[in-house]
Amino acid sequence: MEKVVVRRGGLADVSQIAAIHCSDLEDNLWYRFPEGKRVAAKRVSELTLYERWLNGGSWMSEELCAIYLNNLLLNGHMPLVAELDGKLVGELELFYGKENDGHLYAHIGVLQVHKEYQRRGIGTLLVQKAIITAKKRGASYLTVRPRDVVRDFYKKLGFAEWLKTVVFFAEAAPFVSGLTWKEDTTIFNKQKFWPFIMGYEQSSAQIWQIFHVNQFALPEFTREPIHTGLVSGRGKEVVAIFYPHVYFGDMANVYAWSNKGPNKEDLWTMLTLAYQFGYDKVRSLLTEDKYEGLKDSCSLAEIERQEIFRLNLKEREIYEMAGFVC
Ligand SMILES: CC(C)(COP(=O)(O)OP(=O)(O)OC[C@H]1O[C@@H](n2cnc3c(N)ncnc32)[C@H](O)[C@@H]1OP(=O)(O)O)[C@@H](O)C(=O)NCCC(=O)NCCS
């Protein structure tokens, strides 16, 4: 019987955080990606850092995990770690930012319990601590996009369905003329309260952190046609990120923030810019109501539906917890 303690994570925890995430690799297998094909690797040492990233993101190597965590902390977000008898067994990441209604939100962007320690209450404890932490920081809501198998896990903790979204793709083409694109990597800081109109697959704050702030000096990343900036034209301004899809390099993931919209002109604008940046296709998300209104005029093809859950922190009583025994 040992006590689990949840605390703020830091750079000294990087190797153990990476180990927690690597423990959950599907079938315990690492893959290489020669010429875009997925091939099982004989040894982890065969993989480049970029290939390790392709296996599951920034937590797949200590090097990238350190950069990632450093950026997370420098930007005011919060990693929480669960420690059992001196060993880290779980990690949760909270991303803070104002969302479309102007309230401060905390978003659970990552929750991972070490494979050997799952179903022992550690995930529950991490989320409970996240609720306390977010409420103390002054957030009004806590959100998460749960994988299908953990919807009930979050419901038991008080979350409810909130935002329904549709993931779609569309062909890039020169629909609109007269656009001015200004590449500007500081733009979001200047415009940070603009509503997030396209790409809500995680909170606005997390998307910005992952796709803009979190860059790596690896050749594979610096070569990629990543664009961040401000497009203006037709009396409107939109801040946007174009980020190549992990496996389909000809497809841009598009995220956009603006005071108004989205309407069909905004979509055409994004499809035009993607075309100008050399992409063939665009992948993004719209809320269900917007998608239904725009799918025909913009020839959008549905990929899947997603849902964000939300917990109202204003209505939630909190009490400090000391840890627990598992
Ligand atoms: C999901 C996860 C964080 C839950 O953490 P955990 O410590 O294993 O969960 P808990 O022991 O606190 O679970 C509490 C309850 O949630 C439910 N639950 C948890 N994980 C579940 C899963 N994978 N499938 C179905 N139900 C699950 C169960 O009802 C469980 O109670 P039970 O064990 O008595 O049946 C963990 O399993 C994990 O890291 N999974 C892989 C990554 C992941 O899916 N992260 C969530 C991203 S949104």
C-alpha cells in the first residue's frame, strides 16, 4: 500500500514523463517511416528523433519532451505528475487561455497513466487535482476532448458534452483574389482574444501552443511549409496557422481566429492560401452547426465527428486533497 501524490511537473521529470508515454505504445512496437511507409523497427535506436515523434509526439524522446515541457512551462501552462513511492506513474497537462466566450478556460490536453499502473485510480486523482488547480487559478471551465473509451471516465468526474465539431477536408484552390498574407509569428500575442473560428480539436490555447510555440530545430520540422500570420482582404482579418498533416504532407491542418465568422468567404480564403502555400488539401474542424451551413457551398467532405466535454468550475466545490493509497 503506497501513497500517490500529485504535484506540478518540471524539467527534472522529463525522462520519467517520456517513459510514462512510451509505456503505452501500441503492441509495444516502434515504427519507422521510410518513404512514407510504416515499418516495424527492430530497435528503438534505429529511429531518428523525428521518427520517434511520429510514433506519438513530443513525449517519445527525452530530447523533444524537454523542449516541449520547457515551452509549456514558459507559457504559463501546467503539467501535473502523479508520483507513487518516488516513481512517476501519470501525467496530465493543463492549458490555460481565454476561449470564444471571453472566459478563462483550463483544458486537459494530455492525460496518460503508465500502462502498468492503469485502473488503480491514478487517472481519477490527476483529474481531481486538475479541477482544484484550475479553479484556484481562476478558470471558469475545465474542458477535455475524450477518446471514445474514456467518455464515461470523464462523465463520472462531472464533465458533460459541450461542443460538437466536424472534422472535414476540402480541395485547396485559388477561390479568392486580393488577399494580403503577412507572415507574423507574434501575431497571436497581439490578437489573443479573437475567437477561434476553425480547428477546434483541442482548446484554442493548446492548439496555439502545439502548432505555433512548440517548434523543434530538426531538419524535418524546419523544412515543413508551416505558416503563421495574418490574412486581410474584403474588410476582414483572420489569424491563421497552416501546419502539414503528420502523414499526408500535401494536406494542411488549418486553424483560424477572427472577430467574425466563419462564413464561406473565410473558408475560401483558407483554401486559397493553402493553395498558394503549395498544399493540395485542407483539413480542419467546424462546429456542427457551422459545418451544416457551409458544407455544400465549400464542398467540404466529412472525416469524423468529435466532441469536447466541459465542467463548470464555478459550480464545483473544491477541497484540498492529500494523496491516496492504492
Ligand atoms: C484513461 C486513463 C488516463 C485513465 O486512468 P486510470 O488511472 O487507468 O483510471 P482510473 O483507475 O482512475 O479509472 C477510473 C474509472 O474510469 C473508467 N476507465 C478508466 N480507463 C478506462 C478505459 N481505458 N476504458 C474504459 N473505462 C475506463 C473505469 O470505469 C474506471 O473504473 P474501474 O477501473 O473501477 O472500472 C488511462 O487508462 C490511460 O492513460 N489511458 C491511455 C491514454 C488515454 O486514453 N488518455 C485519455 C485521453 S483523453
